[in-house]
Amino acid sequence: MKTCSKSGTIDRKTIEKNRRIHMKALCFKLVSLVSPNSAAGIASHKNSSNKDICTQIDQLDNAACYIQKLKGRIDELQRRKQQLGMASIRNNTSQDTYVRHNIGDYPQDITSNVIIIAGNNLLNLPILEVRDFDATLEVVLITALNKNYMFYGVITLLEEEGAEVTHATFSVVNDKIFHTIHSQVTFGVETSRVCERLKQLIS
């Protein structure tokens, strides 16, 4: 009976010892990853159990602070990236964005039919034009900033009518958004029906 009790005590001590060794190894690995210069601090105190406990707690606290600082830096970099992206969108609007909305300025070497659905100048929004090629449709949509939902409505409508949207771009200029949507026309798509539905969509 005593032998079994003694054996159980030894087993528990062995398990606890192995657990402590494992935890020390994990702490050492954590510190070496987040702050390599601190790894030596753990090694120098590993022979003293009290100091080792204090060191592990301190190192875990330092690691937590270090991770929080990294997270804050990542958040700041992401915020700056978004700001730079928006600035790039505003600055990269080319002159072609403006002239493409004047019917006479479309290239004459490509056969197409330009259909004005709504609006004909930048003072009368929204502006919606459809340029009909043999196998493709190009939809130009200009809206105010608070009318961006029309863009998604146009894409949904085109797909419902059987056109396959292949490319879509937009540019923000002051208080206006210039959208250009390119779609592939499949057999059976009626441009007149598409234009009529687009007119109903923005009216």
C-alpha cells in the first residue's frame, strides 16, 4: 500500500517537473521570437526557481507589450495604406475620363453605337451611357458620391440580361464617381431591352 502511494507521489512529481520544463521551453521560445535580446535573460536565471518564476512572468508581460506594439504599428500602417490608396484614386483620374462622356470624342476607327440613357452634362447627374459594340457593351455611369449603389445595380442588371461583366473601374473626382463597366455580350442579349431596364433603374 505504501509502495503504491510512494509511486503515485513520484509520478506526480515527474509530471509536474516535465510540465515546468515544457513551460520554460515555451517561454524561452516565445521570448526568442518576439524579442531575441531577452532570451539570454531567461537562460541566465534558469538555475534559480524563484528568480525563474519572476523572470518568466516579466518576460511574458514584455512579450505581451511587444505584441500589442506590433499590432498597433500594423493597424497604423494599414490605415496609412488605405489613405494612400484613396489619394491615388483621386489623383489618377486621366483626361480620358472626362472626354469619354462627350459623344463626338469617341474614337472613330471603331464601329459602335453610343446610347445616352440619362443626362448629357456633369451638372445633371446621374449620367448613363451605353456604347454598343458587336460583341461587347461599355456602360459609363457618373453619379454623386452618395449614389454609389447604382453601380452595383447596373452590374446586377447586365448579368440578369445575360451579359458577362469582364471589367469594371471607377475614379473619384471631387463629389462625383466615374464608373466604366465592360461586359461581354452573348447570343440573345437585346441591347434595346438592356437600355430600357437601365433607364428604369436610374429613374
